[in-house]
Amino acid sequence: MNQVASPNNDLRQITTAGSWVAVDWGTSSLRAWLIDENGVTQNSAKSTQGAGTLQPSEFEGVLLDLIGDWLHSNAKPTQVFICGMAGSRQGWVEAEYVPVPTKLTELHQHLVSPKTGNARILPFIVPGLCQKSEQHPDVMRGEETLLLGILDELSDKSGVFCLPGTHSKWVEMEKGTVARTSTFLSGELFALIAKQSILRHSLETEAELDKDVFLATLDQLKSQEATLLGNLFGLRAGQLLNNTSPQAGASKLSALVIGTELLDMLAKCGDNPPKQVHLVGGSKLAQNYALALQHLGITPILHDADKAALKGLSAVRQGALNDNS
Amino acid sequence: MNQVASPNNDLRQITTAGSWVAVDWGTSSLRAWLIDENGVTQNSAKSTQGAGTLQPSEFEGVLLDLIGDWLHSNAKPTQVFICGMAGSRQGWVEAEYVPVPTKLTELHQHLVSPKTGNARILPFIVPGLCQKSEQHPDVMRGEETLLLGILDELSDKSGVFCLPGTHSKWVEMEKGTVARTSTFLSGELFALIAKQSILRHSLETEAELDKDVFLATLDQLKSQEATLLGNLFGLRAGQLLNNTSPQAGASKLSALVIGTELLDMLAKCGDNPPKQVHLVGGSKLAQNYALALQHLGITPILHDADKAALKGLSAVRQGALNDNS
């Protein structure tokens, strides 16, 4: 813990003065935005130096390389608010997992501040969330900040949220408080199957989604005529016997994985499925989730993940400012 | 097809004279047995030179290296009966997939014989099986021979069969005829998750099975409190939050994968689940399947896979001999 200054001391240094930097530092990528005194984005930058590839001692240098040009030339420190895997045990410095239920507007109370060798930056890392449960233990880092970022788009700050990705996150929120979370390994499993399994020869994952195949497979899953585990090998056998195209194979795999995730989540809701699900994404993947939700009779509401990260980091900073004022 | 001699010509050379060699040539391994005139196994050998690693031109040399010492010193050819992936399109020479329903005692009618440069061997490859279906296409190579090998242990040559492995095969057999087949990617998926996914740090797959964890996870699956996709990430979160041991994690993963496979199969049977399932295996894996089946109220009947392969190849040869007599 020698890299962590006492939060109380450092939080006092969060002032409104000058511009600041927002950073979303995930496992495989790093994005930064320069925000001016009026809250306007003046610059942005990104890098592939994700937290997963770095030693703790390397974070400061990587960040300075990326945003150094934005900083004041004198030693006046620029505040940098960071969410994501930079706060993991293997990251820059560990930020705790705050247990749910957690009110998102209180995330700033758990900021940690890595010590730096360079006086031009004053970094703060947002905590993650955890669900302490014997049956359904769960953790997240980064998604909590995105959720905070879309809070003011929601009339009653409640609902069901899905953040598709390598580890797809589902969140039930009640009046701004995260109540329950679930993580599906869908994205990682899709990639492993598509790139490493025997099916890799039968799948063209870069191709456009074949919507007919995608929706027909969803229907099979829904009517319990198909299951994920029981139908994977059929992608290969279908190519051998029926000349199923690798494009169709990839669309089928996508439906098997996404559909299984959605139907698992809906099954948990029993007789009371949500009428709408908030999708926080931006990629083609989120579009596929939206297509599947719509087909299952649920309205998808799309939110841009980049905007959500930036707004969430601004909200964390504002929370800290308010506490200091 | 220039490597394939006409089956009719070569089948005439299948005579009872002398000893012969049985070969089970899978993707990743090769096993051979020398059988004498009285049907007694005189020698056996194995190698890791599976069909998956070889070019078509390499099969003959690999086989001669392994069994050369068993062959007659003169040019009198020794019959070699081969099942498994050696008969795939990427194997020694392609043996067709015979469509189900197929009577197992007629497999020998579809033997193919690769041409050889060495007159000391006369090889025959057993065909695979396929299920030509738009919805549930399926293929197998090797398992059909194992099933033929246990036919005479079955009172009415009927039942449900499971051959656990990389690609776990399920077969419904009626009076010696394979009616339906299903393949689950369970073994391959388990290995990908355990070795390549983010869970690899949370799993100790070489450890002894923790039966309590295994059976409790099965119960969660059965009561629909857990699903495969929705609970994988919990293996990691459980280690982070609850200090779940990597041994317990591996046992849980095993139950999630095997349990999902078994429950998928049972769901297909609707209100008429089988009272018993024949398990053809021999490894620890088959023991885990047996434990799970028993826990679900189904009697597992274990058959040794090596013995089944040898007996199946003998039965194929006997079928060809009978046709020639």
C-alpha cells in the first residue's frame, strides 16, 4: 500500500481550478480526455497499453507519454480521474471493491491516489464494485463509472443494464443504487471458440451478421430446441454435411452465445421480465444485443460507452468537489 | 481418391490366415494391437503421432515405425484394421461418413483401403457416421467402432450411450442400429476455459475432484439456480472475494460443463429419461460422468474404451471375413 497516499489528504487537493484529465484504463486499452474549466472536451487520446500488459511501476510513465502535452509546464498538478482495471490488484494501485448495494453517487468517497514521481499529475482511481455472495460472487471495475455517467439520462434512475463485452455485465439499479450484478463470460468464450477451438475453420467472424440465421437460432434457443453446449459442434458438422457458410456459422455462434446470456438473465426474472434493457456499448456487438433483445420482445435503449465513461468520471470528480466545498 | 484401391478388390484379400493388427488412430494419439490367429492379443504399442499432426503421405511410415517388428519378414501382407480420424478428409485417406440410421454390424461394407508402398501391410479404414439434418447435423469417427465393440455385452443391443472426451458423443441405439447422435464440445471447452481464459488462474485442474463442490454445483444447475455461461465468471470472483480454492474452482467448472451436457440430454428426453446410460471411457473423466449420472438418478454402466476399440475392430474384420466366405 506504499503507493497509496491517504485519500483524505489528497482529496483536499481536488479543486475546480484549471483543466483536468479523464481516463478509462481497461485491460487492453487506455483512453484519455482533456476537459477544460467549462467542462468542454479539448483533446482526446488513446493507446493499446492496457492495464493487463503493465507492471505497477510503468503506469505513470505510460500516462505521461499519452497526456504529457496537455499538462501545465510549471509544476502545478493536473487532476487525473481514472476508472477501470488500472485499479486492480495487478494494476497501478489497488482500489477497493465497494460491496453492493452501493449508491453510485458515493463512488468518489472511495477514490485512491497513487503516489507519483512527477508533480505535474495528481491521479485518482475510482473503486470497483463487488457482490459478496457465496452463490453468486461478482466483481466489476470500470462499468460502475459508465453507469454513473448515464444516471441523469434516466427518469427514475432505475432499471436493468447490460454492458456487453469480453465479460458482459448485467446490473439491476434501483434509484441510483446498484442492487445486483451478474457477469457472463460471453465475449471471452466467443473469442476462444472462434479463434482456438476446432470450430475456428468453420467461422468467419469478420463477416456481416446474417440476421436470418441469427434470429432463427435465437428462436431455437427460446423454444428449447437448441442449447449452447449442445449445438456448438453442429457448426462444424453443418459445414461438413450441409455446406453451411462460415459467415452463417459465425452468426449462429453469435446467437448461441448472446441468446444464451439473454435467456439466462430473463429466466432469473421469472414472470416479471423487464420491458426494456439499457445497453451501454457502441460497437457492432451492442447492435447484436439490441437485435436479440428486440426479437425477444424487450426494448433496447442504447447508450454510448465512451460518453458514459467521460460523464461518469466528471460525476465522480464533481462528487469529490462537492464534498470539499 | 488415387490412394484408395477399389474396396471390392481389396476386401477379397481379407482372409483368416495369420495374425492381424488393430489400430485406433485418433486426432492426438495412435494405439495398435497385434492379434494372433486365435484372437489373442500378443502385443500392443502406442504413439502420440495422432492423425491431427500428419500429412496423408506420412501415415504409412508412422504405422510401419510403430508395428514394423510385428510383421512377417517376407512380403505376405498383414491386415491392419484402423478406426478413427485416420479416415478423415485430412487423414490418410477419406473413408465416407455413413448416414444414420446405420446398423453397426454393416460398417465393414464401407471399408476403404489406402494404397501402400510397402507390401507387408494391407490397411483398411472403418467409415465414420453422420447425421444428415438441417437442425442437428452431426459426425463421428472412431466412436462407431467402440459401440460395435460393446454390442455383445448388451442384452437387446439398445440403449443410450455416452462417450465422454474432447467431443463428447451421445448415441441412441435401437437393436444394434444407431438411430440418433449428438456431440457436445464439453471437453474442448473445459480445456480452453481452464488453460486460455481469465479463469486459468483460478483453476487447479490436476487436483482431485472435490465431490461436495461437484455435486452441490450439479444441484444448482438442476434447480436452475445456476447456468454454465452465467456462472463461469463466478469462479474468478469467488476466488477474489471468498478465497475459493483453485481445486474447488476446477471441480465447479467440471460440474458446470458435465452437468450442463447431461441436463441438456435429459431435457431432450422429456418425460421419458433413460434409466441407465452406457459410458464408454476409462479415464477419470468417465468416472466424473458416472458420479454426475448417479446423482441425477440414472445408473451409469461403464465400458472400457480400449477393449471396446479392439473388439469393435475385430467385429469389423469378422464381418468382412463372413462376407468373403
